[in-house]
Amino acid sequence: ERVFKEAFRVLKTGGRLAISDVVATAELPDAVMKDMAMYTGCITGASFIPELETMLKRTGFENIQIMPKDESRKFIRDWVPRSKIEDYVVSATIEAVKLQA
């Protein structure tokens, strides 16, 4: 949420946030949560879409759109072969607008 607050602070009114990130689609198994490689690979820190929407709204952003890219499961599968990690996370485009100061 601190990153969103800083982005909101530096954007001018009418400015747009547009990023791509990994989002959670299901609760991660304990084994994945305890795996340091998954943590450093930004997998275990993935937020659920409703959590991201809440953070963006609290920060002040409006016109929030979070669009999961289901096709990303194909390459996410290769991040940790044979782990089925693609069942838990997906890449998403996250967009929002600063409409007021």
C-alpha cells in the first residue's frame, strides 16, 4: 500500500497508474508460503484482487481496473516446474487514475 500512496503523491491530477504484477487467485499452500525462493520470486507476496482494489481506493485512486491475464499461466508454470503454482497466481494489469488531489 505504501507504493500506491507514493505513486498517488507524485502523480498530477488526472495522472494514471498502469502496472503489471502477480496477483493471487487462490490461497497458497503452506509449503509454498514457507519457501524462500517463492518469497524472493514475488509469488508468496501476491495479493488478492479485492485486497489490491481496497488498497488503491484507500490511497485515493479511482477508475480502478485489475485485469488478470489467464494466458500468463503458461509461463508462470515454468517459474517453478511441477509445483502447480499457476493454480495460485496469475499476472494482471493494474490501472487506476488520480482524479483529485
